[in-house]
Amino acid sequence: MNPRKRTVILISGRGSNMAALIDAADDSNFPAEIVGVISDKAEAAGLGLAASKGIATRVVSRGDFPNKEAHDAAIDATLREFGAEIVCLAGYMRLLTNGLVEKWQGRMINIHPALLPLLKGLDTHQRALDAGLRIHGCTVHFVTAAMDDGPIIAQSAVPVLIGDDEKTLSARVLGAEHALYPKALRLVAEGKARMEGGRTVFSDFEAPGHNGLVTSPGPSGDPVDLEALARFTP
Ligand code: GRF
């Protein structure tokens, strides 16, 4: 087996996606190993959660640096200290400077709670409700200089049910996020999803199909694995 890719997660808050990645990487067959968690906020709840799972944590506080460039330089130095090969943004609530993004391009991925390129930015669940969308979801993508704009690696769709409010909808999407992010990280760590020429290039699949990276809602409202459906023979 190839050495597992040293992966660092950047957070600012709760850290539930971080926990999903740590749990997936707990399996020694998973191609990425979570070697550290960095938060830009000392009070982030995810820090305690990571520590309770035996993962090294660092706080690189915004307020300790005179400007964004200096803060991002410290983030970069901490990533290098951890020997990071892949960086996962998981609820990291600060836009990165171009300099940092360029250094990690193709090796830095993010999860966004909407089906990009729809609903970039914040408050995606309320905006999905306000727009009357019937389908919503989440996206894992490579990070580029423009916000929520990099090449898409994987998406999961969930229905917007009649009577949903922001709370119920965000909970449904969050469940999809926790299932999707480890699958996307696996692909990147295995080198099967690579960023080339501004696009995601997929390779080396054992069988053609969606490979679990695209899901859509079933009649019950739960996400359905289209890959499993494609394999289904009555
Ligand atoms: C998630 O919805 C993620 O998609 C977005 O921020 C939220 C972070 O939640 N980028 P958590 O900290 O992973 O629980």
C-alpha cells in the first residue's frame, strides 16, 4: 500500500465534518491520515473534539497577526510543521489569501453546503428555502482563489421537503456532508481525482460510474447512492 497522505484539517467552529474525516481515517486502510487540526479561533468546539480523538491541534488566531498575509503565512508554516500533503477546509470561516491558495493548489479541498455553482457564500440553507429550491445539497471542490469556485470533486443532493425550515434542511444536508467528504478525500489521496488545467480529472476507477460521488434523493428523502443503483440488476 502507498504511504497514507498526511492530511491537516482547518476549522473555525463545531468541527462535525472534521470529525467525519477523522473517523474515516481511523481505518488504517484509508489512504489519508489526519495528522493535525488547525483553528483560527481558540474557542472552536472542534478543537476539543479533535483532541479527544487523539489528534494534535494548533490555534493560529487571527488577532495575533497584523494582516491577512501574516496570518496566512503562519497557517502555511503550521501546515508545513505538520508535514501536510493535503489540506481539508471544514467550516474554516476565513477567505484565504491568493498566496496561500496558490501554494496549496490541487492539494487543498473544501466542503460547501450547497450544490455549486448555485448558492456560493453564507446562509445557503435559508437562501435555498427562499428561492423555493426543491433540491439542495453539498459539494466538495478544490480550492482556488475565487470563493466557492474551484473544480468540483463530488456532490450530494438532498430534497427540500414541504415544511422544511433552516434547521431541518441544514441537518439533512449536514448528514450528506459527513458521508460525502471522506469519499472525496479518499479520491484525492489516492490520486484518482486531480486538479489539472482548472478542472478535476478522474482516473483509475475500477468500474465506470459515479463511484459514490454523486447521490440524489430517493422517495423517502434520504440520499440514494447512484453507484449502487447502477449495479442493481433485478
Ligand atoms: C458545514 O456546513 C460546511 O459545509 C460549511 O461550514 C459548516 C461547518 O460545519 N463550510 P462543521 O464545523 O463541519 O460542523
